[in-house]
Amino acid sequence: AVTGTDPTVVLRDNLLATTQTSGGGVNAKSYAIGMVTTTFANLDSNYNGFFSSGVNAGFFRSGSLTGGAGTDYPNLAGWQAAVTDDANSFEADPLYTSTSDLHLLAGSPALLAGTPVAGVTVDFDAETRSGIAPTVGADEVTVPADLSITKTDGVTTAIPGGSLTYTITASNAGSGPVSGAT
């Protein structure tokens, strides 16, 4: 929850997830993010992952954190329209290892979905963050690249003293980005 009238908030490369485990009544909602304000000029939010689940999952809220007041947004598109931010964010289960182990599983939508943040060079395990496409959240997961290079020339006979044209193609069949490959 974020309180204050149009507070200055920079929210980048975070996973905000909540799972409600008890009913608590119709107004006992659980939000991935909630803000008291309805003015978002000082909000800078992008490359985040949001997830709400449970009986009264509220997803997103602004205008009040009090039950029965404020505006609920049932999905990321509604939130994006309200705050005019989070263009590169996603709404999906981050796929944590468990409720007590917040490491990410291999199929997490957070993998490679972030953007480098100045000064954030390691994750919560002291593993180096990707400088190209980091994992969203506190756990950096290294995703492998699978590089291959092929050469084609389309020529069956080479004439002495002549020239040939080759096409060299480098491709990455892996899911991880590559930079500086030589």
C-alpha cells in the first residue's frame, strides 16, 4: 500500500504478489498494489509483475485503502489506463518455488522481463544481475543462450582468382539474450 497525496514513487523491476487465504467478507480484498491517491503525476512504475489470487482478490486499487471505498481495477489494463504507467509490466503468477521460498521456477514470466536499474547489480542471493534483460523481482535467474553460426555460399565450383559471396548467420535458439559474442 502506498499512502499520501501524489507521493513520489519509483517502482521498477518488482514482483508484487498476494494470495488471500481467508474470506473475511466481501470488502476484505487483497491487492497486488493499492494507492490512497488518485493523482499519479509522481508515480514512475514500469517493468513490474503483479499477481493477486484468493477468494477476494482485488488486483489493483486507487483512491482509498478502506473497504468499500476507492476504485478497484480488475486487471492490469485498467490499472495502466488509470495511472498511465506500467506499459512493460505484466500480470501473472510469478511462479515462486513455494510460499516460503521466493526463488523463481524456470517457467516464470519474470525471466528476462525486466530492465537494468542503475546501482542494482546483484540479487538477494548476491548473484549478478543481467545488464541486458534482468529478471523482474529480487531473484536473478540466468537463462541460457544457445548460439549457432551457419555459412552458406550457394556455389558448387570456385574459380581460381575469382571471388565468392558468403552469407554468415548467427542465431540464438536459447531463451537468454547475448551480448559481446565474438
